[in-house]
Amino acid sequence: MASKTEKFQLHVPSLEELRQVLENGLKQNFADAKVSVTDCPDLTQEPFTFPVKGLCGKPRITDVGGVPYVIPVVHPDKIYNMNAVSKEVELPGAFILGAGAVSSKTAGMNAES
């Protein structure tokens, strides 16, 4: 079965616009909040220990699988290859950062990060 991929062009706010929106939102929930734009930290260092230094300037947002495949019943036939996903988002060989789950068929038990 071929994958179904939908692609959307999203609004990309300026860093100043993003900074202001985040700061305003935080100030609604915290007594003191300040947001600033800085260079990306070296993600190869603790506590991240990522295999590359930064986000490399080609960010993508992708949602693969999801809650409908585990609730109300688990669909153990749903297995995804992250190398195929990176090609699908036009970043072959990409490093993928974010929440994820591992099939028991791969790790010997279900796991989430």
C-alpha cells in the first residue's frame, strides 16, 4: 500500500513575530516571562547529544501514524521506516528529532520517547 502524503505551505513568521507571540502567551500564564532570539545551541553537547550541531536550516513538521493506530485497539501492522519518511519530506538521510514510539517488533517491547 502506497503512503498518503499531504503537503502544505505554512506561514513562516519572522523571528520577531514569533518571539512576541511566545512572550505574550507566556505572560498570560506566568508572573514574569521574557523571550529572546538567540543562535541555536550546539545540540551535540549535553543534555541533547544529538548527532549534528543544529537544525541545519531545513526544518520540517511531519506527523506519522498517530493515536488512531493505538486507540481503541493497537494496530501492530502499522510499522514506519524513518528513512522512507525522511525521503518523503525531501530530506533523505535526515536526522529526526521529536517524540516517537518504537514497535515491539524492533525493540522487543513497545517504547516511547
